[in-house]
Amino acid sequence: MKALKLDADWDPRPEVAATLDSTDVANRVARRGNQVWRNPRISVATLPDPSPGPDDVVIAAVAAKIRAAAGSEAVDGLHRTIVPASGYPFRTA
């Protein structure tokens, strides 16, 4: 199946690294992705069809749309976020 694939580098911001739970760090899970993921990359990929478990469902989507956000531009038919030099996609308060 065709899918949009989002890749990024796990690199917590220095000011939040000490506040992250060790289990979340080990599993690379974050409550706010813009605090830990850097240099996001989006691409179109072909992935195997999902194999649901006994308590899972697969929902077929006929169409989907990704809205371009402010600070993005179209490249090769896809919108990409213009990432600042820091590599983190969004500013934090």
C-alpha cells in the first residue's frame, strides 16, 4: 500500500532532555514531538498491507489530504515544512 512516511532524528532539545521520563526515552515516545524529534523528513513509501491482531481493525481510506501549514512550500507535489536551522520543526513557548 502507498503511505506517507515520516522520519526524524531523536534528539531532545537540551532544555527538556533532563525532564524526560527514562521509559519514554528508552521507547522513543514523547508527549510533545517538537521537543524531541529533529530534522523531519516526509516521503511516499510502499509498505506491506497491515496484518491486524485479534483486537484490531483496518480502516480503508479512499482519499486523504494533508494541509500545508504556514511556513511550508510545495516540492515535487508534496508540501514540506521549512525547518529552521535548529532542526526542530516548531517553536516552543
